[in-house]
Amino acid sequence: MAPSVDPVCQSNTMLLSSSLMISSCGDSESSLLARLSRSSWTCNPQISASLASQLQQDDVVEEIHAGWGVIHFRVNRTLLVQKVLEQSCKERHTFGMKSELFKGLKKGTTVVEFSSPNIAKKFHAGHLRSTIIGNFIANLKESLGNNVIRMNYLGDWGMQFGLLGAGFQRFGCPEKLKINPLQHLFDVYVQVNREAGTDEAVRQEGREFFRQLEQHEQQAIALWSQFREITVSEYQKVYKRLGVHFDVYSGESFHQKQAQEVVLRLQTKGLLKTTEKGTGVVDLSPSGDMSSYSTLLRSDETSLYITRDLAAAINRKEMYNFDEMIYVTDKSQETHFQQLFQILLAMGHLWAERCQHVPFGLVQGMNTRLGEVVFLDDVLDEARARMLRNMSQAKTTKEMDDPETTAEKVGISALIIQDFKGPLVSDYKFDWDRILQAQGDTGVFLQYTHARLCSLIRKHGDGVERNVDPSLLQDHRSISILRHLLRYDEVIYQSACDLQPKHLVNFLMTLRYIWMFRTHRDVSELFKTFSKYTPVKKTRRQQDIKTESNPHGPITGLSDVHSDVNCRLGHQRPHWRYISLPLESVPAGLLTPVTHCSINDPSTSDK
């Protein structure tokens, strides 16, 4: 008697038979994890055999057979090669970006606020993460068809500028300001702060200068404007080195009057309350007992940072009518943005639900030969110098016209890839030697691979106008590369959903390692070698395994993707399952993709 199949299995059978598309195919033999009910999941190979018997072969799937709780299918390699090459030649640099996956993503106007340093100071290294993460998000949204507004919200207002103005009147030198403007302003600020620590008269001068700024007195505004223009001009030089640009340079100073309007609206709605200390606050507690509140006004009725942020958000909605707004700052500001969005909603601005904060962790131990890093220019110079030295010592380095420019580009790539390898919210320890390695999961390695591929294209052409014989690409490595390329749209989709660049970095690293391997035996033997170091670990959806040597979680070590039967139902995404190897067990330059491992996880079978 044939085994009975429960309703879950029957519905999944219908789904499976309609979902074996070329875009979901893995290697020549891939596995689909049968999504059975938990009661049916346990050791009963007859169930998967029954499912397999109800599936039909076609031009795409040449063979279907059942395993122990798994259904295997063999893909037509020739058709796979034809379809991928046709798509890549036709779409070129937009390969994968026309996928049906992206039809469900909302498109429109996206404001991305990132970088946001304080004016009149050299670009601090601490702003590097916000700058490159925000730039990635802006590029991602733009590639998906959004109208992206890249905004740099400068810290250009507050009491510190009163102190700087007073300090410049005491210690400033117009000639030094022309020669090295930000360094001179930094020196002045340090000196006036030192004086203010012991001299009340200096502190009073700072308060008076800031009062003049708020009253828009001409002389004070002129000096402040000069500081701001100099700062933006100097910052643009740093942004150019990083390949970053902005559409708008905004700042707190733009929203002084609007901040007062926000205060009036809050008072009118009865949301702003006065404390015994005379400060103005908004009660954010669910029960209205002031157990949680946000301060918007000082006791002297001057505005605070969050007051100006409220005004800025409302102004941007009025000006750009955005569909979403994304703030990129370190994770210490999470509470600030939670309160910001909560107050906007309380004011009746329902669009605040489409505002998002993308937090990131801290970089620990970033330093140069001169000591602890303060300025980003020093970091970029250090990356260039170290990379230039590494290139000069490498036997494979070719002669080039401008080695310094090449060294800078490779060095900056290495900084960016290091930052993007793990979850953004994680802190990580900075290590120059590891970051600039020519082997391993580094930006240097990716740039080296890109250079080799470009060299091959220059030598042999890109093949667009040539007839390609699919039979010449039937070997394991070629099929593995093509199979991996088919995942590109899913990787971009995943990054679009959680705004994490690690998915794209993992994809590129894995592609590079697949390209290295010549045979399936290489892959299998390598996995056998490394599997003795640690038991195989499995993860649930979008969750990374962390090791002591790699707090970000695994950069790669991907197995074949086993998509469960329901992955295509209603365009739901698969529950990706990974094989993870500890990085300490993997020699430099080697991370192992595993191609034929089924991970059965019954804990997810009924979710």
C-alpha cells in the first residue's frame, strides 16, 4: 500500500511541481528539503518517495529521486549554461537586476542621511563607518530603481561654535586658516577649551558669541559661515578619495526657526510638558506616568538636538515627499531615533513609520604608526602607504605608471570590505595586517581577482559577440560558477530587505573561491580536511554563527542552498541553511564551499 500523504505534503507537492525553475536550480544535482509536518518528518523515507513520484521531469529537470527526507533533482546542464550566458550577455552590468523578486519591493523617493560630521573639525575616523555604509545603502536603493537623495546632515550649530568663535577671536590666524584650515581650527578649539576650563571670562565670551549667532548678528554669522564653507570644501576632498558624493549638505543650523514651530505644535497638541526644573519634555510612557520621556527644551527654552531633528524630518517630508527615510549612525543613538519616530507619530505624522535607523557598531584599535587615530585622512594615508609597501615586496606585482593611486584604491577597498564582512551592528577589532592580506577574505583579494578577470577580458574579449558552445562548460567548476551567479538576485534582495552589505561580500568571496577550485574532488577533500576541526553547525534564517576568531560570523563556507518546498509560495524566500567552518581552521586564502550536504532541520518544518 502506498503511504498516505497528509494535506501539508499534498499542497507542497503541487507547489514543488510548479517551482522547479532555472532560477532555483543549484548544481547538476541539487536537493530540495521536503517541508513536511513535524509528525510526518521523522524517519519515513516513503513520504519523500511518494512526493518524488508525483513530480514530473521536463527540459529543466532531467532526473528526480528521493532520499531520506530529501528530494534530489538533476538539472539539465546544457540548458543551465545557455540561459545564464544569454542573460549575462543581454543584461551586462544590470545582470540579475530585472528579477521578479524585486517586483514586490516598494520603489519611490528615498532619503539617506549619512556621514554627518561636525564642522570646523578635521574628519574624524569615527565617521568612516557611517560614510561607507550610507553610501552602500544609497547605491543599493538607486540600483533597484529608487530616486535617492544623499544627504549629509552636518553638526553646525550649538554652544561649541560659540566657544570656537570666541577662541578664534583670541587665538586665530587668518594666514594659518588659509594654509591648513581644519587643523588650525582644531588647534584653536583645543586651546580655547583648555582656557575655558580655568577661566570663567573665556566661557562667558563663548556664550556671548553663540548668543550673537542665534541673534544672527552679521559679524558672528560671517565668521561661522566661513568656518562652514571651509569645512565642506575640505570634507569633499576626503569624500572624493572614498568615492562618495552627496546631493544635499544640510545641517542643524537650517532648522532653528522650524524647531520653534515644532515646539508650538507640541504645545498646541498638549504633548509638551514642563518639569519642575523648567525643561520641556514629551511623555513617551505607555501609561502617561512620565516613566519614559524625551527632553526637547532646556530650562532657558533653547532647543536641543532632537528638537532640530524633528524639524528636519518634517521639513524633508514637505520638501522631498519621500517614501522612506534612512538614518545611518552608530548604535549609541538607537534610543534617540526611537524617541524621534515616536514623537513624530504622536504629532500625527504617520509617514514616520517609514523612517528607519540603521545602527552600526564601533571599530576598536584603529591606529597608525603615529599612535591612536583621530582623523580619517591619516587612516587613508596609512592604508595607501602600507599597501604600497606590500606591493613593492610582492614578486608578482607588475610595473605601473601610478603605483600610489593603485595602492590607495586597493587599500580603501580593503578597509571597506573589512567593514562590510559582518553584521553592521557588531563591534570589531581593527588589524592592519589582516585587512591588507593578499590572500583570504579581504578586499585586496577581491581587487586582485578583478584585475585578473579584466586581464583575461583584454586578452580574449568578453565573448558577447561570439558563439559559445555550452558543451565546453560542463565541468564542475563552470557549472558551480554559473549556479552561484544565479543567486545574485537573491543576494541583492536579501540586502534590500535588511540593508546589510555582508550578503553581497559573502557572495563575491564565495564566487572567488569557486573560481579557484578546479574539480569537485578539490572541494570534497578540503571539506573532509576541515570538518575534523569542528562539528557541522547549522543556522536558521538570516542568522550567523560566531566564533571567537570571527565575531562577525562566517564570511562564507556556504553549502549548496537547500530551499524548502514552500520557498516559492507567494514569492516567499527560502530558509537558507549554511555549513560553517571556523576561520582559524582555514589556511589563509582558502574558504571552502560545500556542494552536496543536506541539513535537515525539523524545528523549522511547521513554521
